[in-house]
Amino acid sequence: MFYSHRRALAVIAASAALALGAAGCAQTKDNGSGTTSSGAITTGTTDKVTSLDPAGSYDNGSFFVMNQIYGFLMNTAPGATDVTPQPDLAESASYTTPTTYTVKLKPGLKFVNGHDLTSSDVKFTFDRMVKINDPNGPASLLGNLVKTEATDATTVVFTLKQANDQIFPQILASPAGPIVDEEVFPADKVLADADIVEGHPFSGQYDISSYSLNQLISFKAWDGYQGSLGNAANSTVNTKYYADASNMKLDLEQGNIDVAYRSLSATDIASLRSNDKVAVHEGPGGEIRYIVFNFNTMPFGATTSDASTAKAQAVRQAMADLVDRSAIATNVYKDTYTPLYGYVPSGLKGAGEQFKTLYGDGNGKPDLDKAKKALSDAGVATPVTINLQYNPDHYGPSSGDEYALIKTQLENGGLFKVNLQSTEWVQYSKDRTNDVYPVYQLGWFPDYSDPENYLSPFFVKDNFLNNHYDNATVQSLIAKQVSITDTAEREKAILEIQDLVSKDISTLPLLQGKQFAISGTSVQGVTLDASFKFRLAPLSK
């Protein structure tokens, strides 16, 4: 998920973090599954809900709520080491032919409102998503879907364009996957939040008992949930929405809320590390930050007056030799980000570290002599002027410090003269796709937990970057890897793609965002994993 208009995603950037805090203990009761569940938990967040209708939103704040209330055909259990989706409302799911993916539902499924959940609802869900194709929704994720058929009350057959699509199970667990009630939702338009809440068309671990948009949501654990995730370990979660993270942090420290969820700054997290009433938990993060090179307009780019493929590549190589990711992560982001040395971040199969070995000192640190040699060997006169653009508002207040440090690193030794410029996001998002910025900042948050989501959006010919990168071998490998059924072989192909792009340096990866949870000693069930879904159900106190 891109941080702007692509797929209409709105993502909180900079030091996006999860934080959990503590309050007093509550009584426990039986949750119907033979275990005890804690009482009400109060959470806080600065994220915002765009819409509770899966067809009408494609942002973290909305999807967080959807993960609590809607059932999915496929899902990932909290804390699972393997984030490959497994059947949730489904009893089984597999390819029955290379282009047909067949899902068998569990028998007797219900929505909270008592309506039956059958294959007809599933077909309705996906037909509706494609038909509405809301600009703020995730319909684009269903680009490989030809049709959805309900062949009997519990069987759904998805016909796909591309054979053996290894990503499709991920799509069923993504923002395109929440199953909706055809007796509540209209087929051709997005339903208002108030009507959704009134209709109780949910089949996840929670119902919504009260709702005030971006003010307060009360989640009530639903004992009729029949999916694979199990019943909630708590009875009620109240989520309070904050306009200011500092107020949320204050309520957290004063014990006025049990949970603070997205987004605390790096400074806040560092401060909370020294609070002996809370514990800081870290988990893998899918967010990445990187620099984009426009292959037409960068120094020696294809449309410049002194165009040279070799010199342009040498400039990219030298910049890769000079960047010190560890310094950025520590000095600017206080280690709430970690260095990213490949295109697929750690925590996912196929994660690589090509930029650690190929550039700099071979161990992740910069190397001025190596940068000098790259430029000298290509006949590049120094200093090279780099017009480097960043955004001061969309990626958080630390972007200025981040790019000031990058400027200092690149100008070390006199090889580059960096003209650092910034533009507000409304204009920035337009300019970058119109060849205005030769070298510029971007960020990305994944649509699903698969390495493919860090490859095809960036490196196919008509990629969303519009940076004119064109490598036919890379494009062919990207197309082929989606259909490779053998896990080891697919991972090998994903690494090969990164090897090739790392030599071309279409983009320069910098940082990977961690997930953080800050919990009091009485809070249990804090789970951060590579599914990048934070769930309320495991929490107890």
C-alpha cells in the first residue's frame, strides 16, 4: 500500500508505532470456550476510520476495525511464525485447477445478526467489491479475479486469470477479504457506518455495541464466532480516538486508558522505555522508507543533455556507498526503524541484504573510497549536483531531520552537492509522477504479508513510481514467481529479482519500520508478528 493516491491508501508515516499501556485489573468471566476472559479494556489511537464498509476504505485505521469485526475466508493467527494464510471461516481452500481456487465454508456459519453466512454472501462480497470499484477501496487487489461462483451453499469457486496465483490466499486475508452480509449491504454502493452498525453484519471475534465516528467504538466479544482465531480473551474493548498523540500518551501514563494504538513518535517511545510501569515490545514491521531515482531526469538520466546510462548508474552506486542507514535509524528515529539492506524487508521469506554486501564497506557502513572509485571509473566529474526532494508533512515531522542527515552523508568527501528541497504532500504527490523530481523520498506499507508486494508495484515496466525503470529480465521473473508453487523455488526467484534490481538500483532502500507495543505489567496477550495485523482479542489484564 503506497502512502498516497495509489489504491487510495492513507497511512500514518514517520515513526508509525503501536503502543500498549496499562490500567487497573478487572473481573474475569467465562467466555463460553472453557477459559476465562478479562473485563473491559480501554484503548486509544490517533488513527482514523474512513469507512466500516470494506468496499469503501483502504487505510490502516479502517482495516484495524475490520480485522476485529469481520470474518475472512483466510487469515493468520496472532503470533504465528508462518504468516501464510490458513482457513478461517473456510474449512478448506485450494486450487482445484490451475485457474480455479475452491473454498469450502464451515457449516452453519452465522452473522452476529443471526443471518446465515453462506457461499451466496461470499459471492456477493467479491462481486460487490469489483462492481463498486470505489476509488477509496481495495478493488484493485482483485485484478486477477475473473469471476466468483457459489456452486452450492458452502462452496465458492474463484476463477483467476493467472494460473496458480500464490498471492490469492493473501488477497482473501487482505483489505479486499472481509465477508459482508448480502441482506444488509447494497450491491452497488458503499453503506454508511451507522447503517452497518445498526445491521450487525459481522462474523468476526467482535460485535460493535456503540459507535461514534473517530470518537469512540465499543467492541463486544461475540461468542458465536466460528473462525480459526478462537474467542476473545476479553469481554469488551472500548477504543477512544485522539487528535493529538501527546494527549494519548498522557492518558496512557496516567492510567486513563489501557491501550494506546498508533501512533506514538520515536521520542515518545524512547521516553516510555524509561517508565518502569510499562514494558516495550518490538516486532517486525512491514513499512519501508526509500529514495526513488527517476531514470529520465536524474543526473545523466535518459532525457538529460548529458545522458549516459553508465554515468547514471555510477551516481546511484556512489550514493548507495555513502548512505549510513544505522545512523539515520538511531540518530533520527531512535531505533524505531531499522536499516533496510534489501527490497524485501526482514520477517518475510525472500528477504535479502544485497545492499549490505554490494555497497559501502560490505558490512552495512559507508565507504567513501568505494564511492569515489564508482564515479571515477565511469568518468563522472565531481561534485555531482543532486536535487533531492522530500515531503515535510506526509511522512511525519522527522523527515526533515532524516533528509538533512542524508544530505550530510552524501556530501561527505565532496563527491556530491545536494540541493535539498521539500514540497507539501498535495503538490508532491502530483509532481513526482510528472518527472518533476529527479531523486525523491517515498514510503510503502504492504497490502499483504508477501514479498511480491515489494516487487511488482516497483519494478514492472509500468510501475506506480513512474520512474522509467525498465528491465525485461526482472519483469519476466516477477511474472513467473507468482505462479511458482514450490516455496523454496519461489524464494530463490524472489532473491534473484532483488539481486538484479540491486545492481540497477531503481530505488535505494533505507529503513524498515518496527512495530512497537508498550504494555503495563497487568496487560497480557500483546502480539506483534509479520502479519502486520494488531488484534484486540488476545489482550487481557
